[in-house]
Amino acid sequence: MEVTQIIAEIDAQILKLQQARALLADASQPKRSGRGRPKGSTNVAKKATSNGRKRKLTPEGRKRIADAMKKRWAERRKQNSAK
């Protein structure tokens, strides 16, 4: 047998083993389609409010939240600059 023929047979065997390994690796991992509840699930989330209307944020409430976030960001910047 020639050396080139032996090398060709070894390469063919390596390719077959790699394909078998890939099949086994795929079979051993659990199948997951994605995050969250599967489509068509009957488990329905409850409404946020009892009357079904969407809750709205007042301008005053929005300003309070914005001020609180600005304060939080300022504290974080102060901590990062102190490091």
C-alpha cells in the first residue's frame, strides 16, 4: 500500500468519526426553541388592573421618577470617579 493511499483512508475515517461525534453531541443536548412561554400555551397572564384599563403616569409622577434616576446616576458617577 502506498503512503498517500493510507493517508487518504485515515482522512476518510477521521471525517466519519467527526460526523458521528457531531450527531451524538446534538442528541445529548436538550432541545429548546427559545425563551419564555411556548406558543399556544393556555397559561394566560392576569390583567394588571381589575377594570382592564391601562394605567397612566401623571406628569408629576414621571418627574419624580426622572429626578430619582438622575440622583442615582449622579451617585454612581461619584462612586466610579472615586475608584
